[in-house]
Amino acid sequence: MTIDYFECSACGTVFSAEAPLYVCPRCNGNLDCHLDFERPERHFDPHQILNDPRGSIWRYERLLPVGAPPFQATPLHQVGCTPVYQPERLAKTLGMSRLWVKDESRNPSASFKDRASAVVIARALETGIGTIVAASTGNAGAATACMAASVGLPAIILAPRSAPPAKVAQLLAFGAQVFLVEGTYDEAFDLSIQASDAFGWYNRNTGYNPFTVEGKKTAAFEIWEQLISTGKVNPAEITIYIPVGDGNIISGIAKGFKDLLRLGWIDQLPRLAGVQAEGSAAIARAFAARTDQILPVQAQTIADSISVDLPRDGSRALKSVRESGGFFVTVTDEEILHAIPELGSSGLFVEPAAAAAWAGLRRALQDGLQDPAAPVLVLCTGSGLKDVRAVSAAVAPAPVIAPTISALEAAIHE
Ligand SMILES: *Cc1c(COP(=O)(O)O)cnc(C)c1O
Ligand SMILES: [Zn+2]
């Protein structure tokens, strides 16, 4: 469908959907796309969605502000519908009985970011804008490059020079024009905005383009479809652990559940738990200080995907978590690294930012913020293949042995 209007999440000003806007022209706040489900022609029945044959985010087309791109067999049409697992042995070690993890590494470019990029690319196709630009620590760029490549649109990606090599390799393999910026993610972000203004490119930046949240909300629809609509879980009971950098994923998931509430398909919002790295915790700090003011930090964490000085969607993230009755926790790099082989022991291979969500659950259990008897879902946002260097730091190196049975035997007993 098309959006009815934009509404500023900060000052509440309403803007016409025709205006090609990024953030609020008045206060720079993040814009919400408003879809009016009260209109009679938009009275949907959940079964219209549950029975949709498409195994991707496009099964939720009725609830999205863009039309599904005409079907072709491309990665753009294979985003989302990621599996949820029940890691039983891990749950037992934590004294939990209803624990799910959602594996976002199964997306085409191996991270959650494909959800946002797919919707932004669909929007670009609808509006006829040619070139897409994105600033990214890696995953948003890889997702943009992947989705753009799948429909033949040119993509320009600005990444900090420190981006993990696997992510940069992905960008280049997808054929994006890649520029490594001598500076931080935040500096690449500002540069990309200057560039889209100067050259007329479509800017996909997280916390800047209002359509990213609309893509990210599809994860809430899936959690509803996989756990709530099946009666496995009551939305009032479950807590969802989400790693937070800019705060756009958690804002998107909150938006999805709010859409479901407006549709009357759930009667209460699930609790959202935002997890930040201790060295990149601008939003968690504001939450702990009970203030709306988010002060920038000098971010430093091994989890590059959530390493952010000034969160670009921080206010909306803070509001979303408060509205859900949830909370923020912070985790150290040590806890993040520890979580990688722990999740690995259940067959899940995650990058540090995804491991942070798991570490956040552990922290919340320790701090008494999480009832172990209540249902929990941990959002595992990206694949361990994205940052092999960091994963290697989390595990002991394998011993090298001579190709003989005696050497193997000696090594086994060591
Ligand atoms: C981007 C990203 C996050 C954080 O999302 P924000 O919207 O910046 O809060 C978490 N994990 C992974 C793997 C990501 O790529
Ligand atoms: Zn505003």
C-alpha cells in the first residue's frame, strides 16, 4: 500500500506523503510512515497474510508502505521468514524452559539489514530514483549492495576504513562502488548525506531514511506469526532481546508490534530489551538516567555493528522500549566474546553484535530483570562469517599436528 502521511516521532508534525523526506524538516527527528488501517479497504484479516504463499517479507505486503517488486527469483524476493530455534540445552543451563532464537544470518546477505534494504530498494524502484547511497559499518552496506545488485541498481557505499574485511569483500563482490572513509561510521554517515544532497542519490542511511524501519518491522510480524498467532506465546509475557547501535532495529520491531496492536491482532505489546555494548551505550545510559537526552560517546567495542558514537534513531528507541515496559542492559566485550561459542554450541554462528543480544539475556537473568520461567526470544542479527577475526578471538586456536595417529592421540590427551 502507499503511506498516508509522515509523522515526526519527536515533535509530532505531520507531513504529506508526497514530499520526498528523510528526517523532520523542523526538528531533525525521525519520521514515522503512517499507514491508516482504519480505512475500510484496509480491514485485513490475519488469514490473508497467514495463507500468503510467499516465503519472504513480501507476504506482509498489505502492511508495508511499498508494493512488492514484481516477482522474479532474486535475493530481493528472498528476504525474511527466518527460522526460530529452541536451543533446549542452552535453555536448561539458564534454567529457562521457553527460549527461542531467531536466526537472521539466513537472510541473503547474512544479516538482519536485508529487511530494511529490501523495502528501501522497493521504494527506489517505485519512485524511479537511480542510484542508492548508504553509510554503513558493513552490514547495511552489504544488504544495500545485495538488494541493489539483485535488481540492477547502482549502489555507492561509504564505510569506515576499520570495517571488517569480510563485509568489505561482500560489498565489492556485489559490485557496489565502495569508498573506505578515513574516519568513524559517524563521519561516513555525515558524508553520505552531503553526497546524496549534492548528487541526487537516494540515501538509505539507518535512522535517516524513514523506510528502513518499515522493513525492519517485518521481524515483529514474523515473531507474531511464528509464536503468537500459533498460541505458543502470549504477547504480554514475552521479552525480546535486541542488540542496539543506532536504535533502528528496535524501533522497527516496536513499530511492527504497534501496527499489530492497531489491527487488533495482539492486545498488548511484548516487552523489548535493548542490549548495548558497554563501550557504545549512549541510549542505555539515557535510559538508566531516566532522561530523554542522549549524549554522544566515543564508541569502542569489538561488536562493530553496534559501535556508534551518536545513535541516529536513539530517541525513538528509548521511547519504544519505555512504551513496551522493557529495559536496556549493557554488556562488556568479554561477555560478548563469551557468548559466541556459547551460541555456537547450539549450532548458531553469530557475529559479535548478535552475540551481544545473548549476553544481554544472561545479564538480565543475573540482574533479576528477567524471569527465567517467562518466554524469551533473542534476535541473532548477523552471521559469524561477517567477522571471522572477532570470532577467532573468542575461541582457542586449534593445535597443529603431524599427520600420524600417534600425534593425534597425544594431542587429544593434552
Ligand atoms: C545494524 C546491526 C545491529 C544494530 O541495529 P541498529 O539499528 O543500529 O540499532 C545489530 N546487529 C547487527 C548484526 C547489525 O548489523
Ligand atoms: Zn519534528
